[in-house]
Amino acid sequence: MRAMTPDTHRFPPTLALRALAVAALAWAPPGQAAPAAMPPADADTDLLLFLLAALFWVVAHVWTLLVVWAEARASGVQASAKTREAVHGQ
């Protein structure tokens, strides 16, 4: 087995892989060997995917803001406790 090449991060193609690809393409009907030039558009699916992406974006950003706020609040409480300690000499 040959080592991975650092520029592509994958194994170089081997003779067995090429033979398998040639056999699969020869066995498959011509319609399945090549993708369609333009897949059919489905407006409902596009809208659903857009809304799901928007929902994910909103949830991820609200969660991030919540975590940042909670950490700032927690570190503020710790900082004020340390400040009180320094002022009172404890």
C-alpha cells in the first residue's frame, strides 16, 4: 500500500481502482453513467431547504450569543469577587 500524498491528502489511484471504475461504467446503462445537464428544479424543495438553513443560522447565532453572555456574566461575577477580595484584604 502506497503512502498518502501530502498535497491531496488521499491515496493515489491504483490499477485496481481504475479497473473497478471501468467495469462499473461499462456495466451501467448510458443514462446512469453521466449526470443530467440540469437537474429538474423544485421550488418547494428549494424553499424548504432555504428555510431550514435560515432556522439553523438563527438557532446557531442565538445559542452563541447566549453562551457568550453567560460566560461574560460568570467572569464578571468572578472578577467582582476578586476585586472585593483585594479591596478587603482577604
